Amino acid sequence: MEHKEYKRIVTKAETAVLFIHGIAGTPNHFKDFLPLVPKEFSFYNILLDGHGRKTEDFSKTSMEKWENQIDFAVSELLKDHKKIFIVAHSLGTLLAIEQAVKEKRIEKLFLLAVPIKLFVKPVALFSAFRIYLGKVPERNQKLAAMKNCCGIELSKNLFKYLGWIPRFLELFRKIGGTRKIIGNLKTDCMIFQSFGDELVSKKSIKYLEEKTFATINVLEKSGHYYYEKKDFDHLLGEFKKFICE
């Protein structure tokens, strides 16, 4: 599957929607959301630096590049639009929260799997290894979803993944930094956490309830990448309300 960004700028549109995917992720994570964006809205489904390319390209990027990229995207969208909504997944939610705290013209956030506290389950590591080996049966929907949400062309050379370590260390630092500022978040915000998330701790739900004024929703049968049909229908229904109200 090709991983590329999508942009639609509508002349004289007042609102722009910025989509931000997760670490090692893809804009394709939001493919079912884009048709629901009203025609009178602009949108930008961004591809973060180092994604959509080879394993070694991801090693060469950095959190600073992603932060600067989002800073620039928000700045550019605000030149022609009065307000911005941000829709984000995982790492993207941390970048979205940072932007919303800084820029008051970001009016709404729709956040999926906010990794404010991590807990990596063994199944996540085992699943990643199966994807690396190319053993992903289509009937395994959770594994297929994880593979489809990977925006990096994987290499068979294990040594090339050593360059990924700094990226994830930067992610951990970003999580710590987000905890320090999240209490300052005043933006209208809807958060969706998955009860079966393989990477994000369930403790994140309580933490977010205590530290934010956001509306917290729990997807009972979904994971970090996989959405059970009933959960996904609910998610898309809430997105329609979010985007139109």
C-alpha cells in the first residue's frame, strides 16, 4: 500500500482539518475519515518526515523534524483559514496537544490512542516480529491492521533497525513533556482509548480523565491499530458529530 499525504485546500474555507498519524505510521490510518470531512472544509493528511520510505530513512529523521513539520503545517493553514481542527493517532496526539496549547485558533482535537502512559504487551512484540517475517494471514485481522498501519518499507537486515532506537527514546521524552503541559489544554477535545491497546496502558484513561477536560471514550473491543466493527462504527459516528457541530 502506498503511503502518501493528501491535501485539499478549498478557496475561502474558514476551517481546515489537519490529520497527524503515529510513529512509524501512515496517513492511510485516516482513509475512512477523509470522506466525512465536509466539502466546504480544507484538509491536510500529513506524512511525517522519514515515513513512507525505507527503514534507514526512518532512522535519519527526528522528533525535532516532526515538531517543525507540524509547526509549519499549522502556520501555513492559518494563513488562509480562521480555525483548525486536528485529528491524530498515537504520537500524532502528542504533537496535536502541543500545538493546541500554543495556538488558540486550534478549536478542536479528535485524538485516538493517546500514549500518555505506555505498557507494551508481549503480543505487540510478537506481532511485530511476525510482520517482519512476512507471516501475516489475512484472517488475523488485528495483525493485518498492524501491518497496514506501518508506513515504513521494512528491511530484512536487523542491524538497520538499530537506528530506530533514538526515535523511540525521543517518543518517551515527548510523552514526559506532554504530561507537563497537558493540564494547560483548554481546547474542545474528544479522546478515544482502546481497552485492548497493545502499547498504551489502561492507566492512560484515568490519567486523562484527571488531567484534562476532554470527553473520554473507551473502545471496548479494539486495539492500538485494529478497530472492531461496532467500535469503528461508533468512532466514525462520533467523528461526524465532531466535524459538523
